[in-house]
Amino acid sequence: MKTNKPKDNPWKAVALVSAIGFDLVVCMAAGYFGGSYMSRLAGGKPIWIVAGIVLGLAVGIAGVVLLLRTYTEGSE
């Protein structure tokens, strides 16, 4: 008979996937709004919006990596 480890909980996996998606969306949205604000300050240049989205994506990916490291700590 197979014994379930605490990390094999399917609800924990669902929560992880949801957290990954939420983290990326929130970081990219914050980058968009920050870039939009910078664009208004710079006279309407859209490059700030693109830079904000790219920066938000980079921060989101870093957050996902940290989240996955925390989730998989101790596994081989």
C-alpha cells in the first residue's frame, strides 16, 4: 500500500499553480501601471509602458522561482 507524503496533497498543488498565475499577473499589472505613470511623466512615450511590463515580468519570474524553491525544499 502506498503512503501519501504531506507534499503529495493535490490541493497544495492547485494552490501552487494558482499562486504562480496570480503572482505573474499582479507583477505584470503593477509594471503596466507603473510604466503608464512614468509614460505620463515623460510626455507620453510608450517605451515606459513596455519597460514596466518587462520589469514586472522579471519580478514575477523571480517571485515564482522563490515560490517553487520554497515548495520543493527538501525534495530530491
